[in-house]
Amino acid sequence: MSTKTVMRPIADRLIIRADAKETKTSGGIVVPDASADKPQQGIVVAVGPGRLMTDGTRLPMQSVVGDRVLFSTYTETITIDNEQLVLIREDDAYAILEVPGDGS
């Protein structure tokens, strides 16, 4: 029986499933994996409860599960159950991307 790890972010952290790396250019040239750019956007799969403020209140998160976000190329990825995920603070997300007609 296989069990899947449950990961819940704490504080103001997001877990993101990054888009797949491009392995072929628009001109058809295959890019070696080591040379491929890291993805800079992905889908939020888990959201922490928010940053704990000094007065004991929580600052609500702006991101929700399912949002497509833009983040830095220089983020670290983690591997959980053979899936690569990005774990960042919400402040490190640059924007929530809204594509017309996708229901966002």
C-alpha cells in the first residue's frame, strides 16, 4: 500500500507545482536539462494560514489554492513523493496571473 505525504505550509508560505521546463525551443532545438530555464510560474497547491503578527493576529493570505502565480527563477525546489514542488513565502510571489476565460 502506497501512502502519499501530506505537506501543510506554515505561516505565510505557499507550495507551488511549477510548470514543466521547456525542453525544446520554438525553433525545434532540444535544450539539455541542465541548460533549461527553471519555470517561473505554477499553480498554488497549498497555502499556509498567514503570517503571525506581533499582536497575535494573522495577516490573511492573498493567494488561494488554484491560483497561477509568477515567482523568481532563483527559488529552490523540493521533492516530495517524486514530485518537484516550490516552497516560497507569499512575499516572494510576484503576481497572481489571471487568464481571461480560465475561470480565475
